[in-house]
Amino acid sequence: MIQYRYQGSGFADWRAALEQYTREQLLDMFFQLLRIRRVEESIESRYHEDEMKTPIHLVIGQEASCVGVCGVLTRNDLVYCGHRTHGVYLAKGGDLKAMMSECYCRANGCAGSKGGSMHLLDKNVGMAGASAIVAGIVPIATGAALTAKMRDETWVSVVFFGDAATEEGAMWESLNFAALKRLPVIYICENNYFSVYSPLSNRQPAAVDIFKKAESFGLNSHVVDGTNVLAVREAMTTAIGRARSGEGPSFIETRAYRWRGHGGTGDDSASGYRDPDEVTLWQQYCPVELFSTFLTENKILDASRRQAMETHIDGEISAAFEFAINSAMPTERDLYAHVYSD
Ligand SMILES: Cc1ncc(C[n+]2csc(CCOP(=O)(O)OP(=O)(O)O)c2C)c(N)n1
């Protein structure tokens, strides 16, 4: 039985929004979406070789939230996230070679081979940390925002997490504190309706939307179509404006669907926890292809431009795999670096 249907309206109402952006900005948003999709597909295609010694959680189907959010951030703004890291890292300007090296556990990986896919970290681009403990990263990101406020800094703290994180006490304690202290923090809840194999309907009462709960804690709160990069970006623009001008925290619930299994490669619907037709249905609302069609219809993207992007991304991905595979493994000495206890 299909339980979760797409509730958005695609790009039908977004024509006027095109005027807010330059052609380059729109093409860049599309490029970022396409790049994340192609990187994920290539990781998926080589994962069976068992050389990437890391669990992976693919973001295919949910790319628009990463690109829509990170598109309005500066390098100095800090981003935190849960275990589904690849899209956030790339959208924040992360280095693809350093990310691939991390997946291959190489010493020059962005987390020095100690993190793997779930713990991408790169201070050069403001990728401040990730945690695989559900909601574990939320108080940390909130604490960072307290630092920004106490030091009178202009940067903002942004944290991505899934719907399951809103079933943890640490989440609500953080929201309460952030609202009380009017902290410059933006909470991005990527609601894909599942916590591993458990649908939202088995975990939370249907009568109260997640973003409404956040609103009741005193946060500026929105729900958006998480397959539409422009919708995410619009909500994020409001949120970042408020955070930078001292108006306090915001909460954005983005609704999209994870096309692949919770972890690893391929679709795992055959195990029975969701209807395979539900996956097929959501694939009609592809964040990459619907934006491509929209831009093409509005004469911003054409076939040759798209092909040039595909070729560029292909080259970048091949180079990143080659770089990672040919990089050195960590030495025994590396194991003791950045370790703070005996
Ligand atoms: C505190 C805690 N409980 C349980 C787990 C096991 N676990 C790992 S991922 C996950 C579900 C995460 O779902 P969600 O936060 O909605 O993110 P999604 O995977 O859907 O992106 C669970 C329960 C964990 N890592 N941490």
C-alpha cells in the first residue's frame, strides 16, 4: 500500500522566482544537484568491490535540500549533519577527492581516515562535524551557535538531520535553548518518512506535523517541498536573514523520499517495509530531472550545456576515484594523531 505521496506542486508556481536569480546561479544550482547525483551513483556502482571500508547512506532523491540550504551559506557558516553526509559535504563546497579518500580510508581523507562516509569533516569549507548518533549532532550545532552569539560573530550554525531525530530528547532540549537564547542556528529536518525500516506513522502521531512541533517551541518554522531546490532555498533565505539579524533560530522541514535503502546500495523495498510502487511514484518527482525540465522550458539550460556538465562531472569523478585509490593508507603513527587520551 502506498502510504506517502508527493504533496508538492512541482515547479508550476515557480516561474516568477526565476527573476530573483541570475542565470549563473540557476545553472550552478542544477550543476550541484547533478554532481551529487552522479557522485552517489558512482559510489554505488563501485561499492561491491569492497574497497570502500565504510558504511554508506546515499542521498539520492533528497539532493534538493542540501543544495537549497548550502546555496545561501558562506564558507564561514558552519554546517553539521547526521549520517547521510555526502550531499551536504559537496553542496557546502567540500573537496570530492578528499571525500573519496575518506571513503577509501586513506590518510589524506577529509577526516584523516578516521571518520568514513558518516563523519565527513572539513574545516576549510565549514563542514564542522557529523554524528551517526541519531540527533547527537543537534546539541553540538546548537552549542556552536551559542559560541557565535557570545562572541558576536556573524556566522550561522546549520544542522541537518532526519525525521527520526525528532524522536530524541536532545532535539527538543536544543530547540528550547536556541529559542530562549535567540541563537543563530537553523535546523534542517530532512523528512523522508522512514527511520531505517520504520515508517513515520509507526513512530509519531499523524495529527501533528514535525514543523508544527518546532513552531510550538518558539521557532520560526516552515515545511517545504524537499524535491524543489527553489522552495528549499526560499525558506532558507528567510531563515538565514533572521539568524544574521539576531531574530533567532528557524526550523525547516523538507519533505522528500529516499530512493535507495537506508544504508548500502540499491532499493531494499523487497524486504516489505515499504511498497515498491511508492518508490516508483516518488521517482517521478526527481529533484534533478524536474529542475532540468523547468530550466530547459525557461531557456536557461539546453542539451549542450547539460552535456558539458555531465562530461565535466564524469571527469571529476574518475579523477577523484583514481586519486583516492592511489593515495596512501594511514600508518600506525597516524592512528595516534588527534587522539586525546592514553
Ligand atoms: C540514538 C540512536 N538510536 C538508534 C540508532 C540507529 N539508527 C541509525 S540511523 C537510524 C534512522 C535514522 O533515520 P532518520 O534520522 O530519519 O534519518 P534517515 O536515515 O532517514 O536519513 C537509526 C534508528 C542510532 N544511530 N542512534
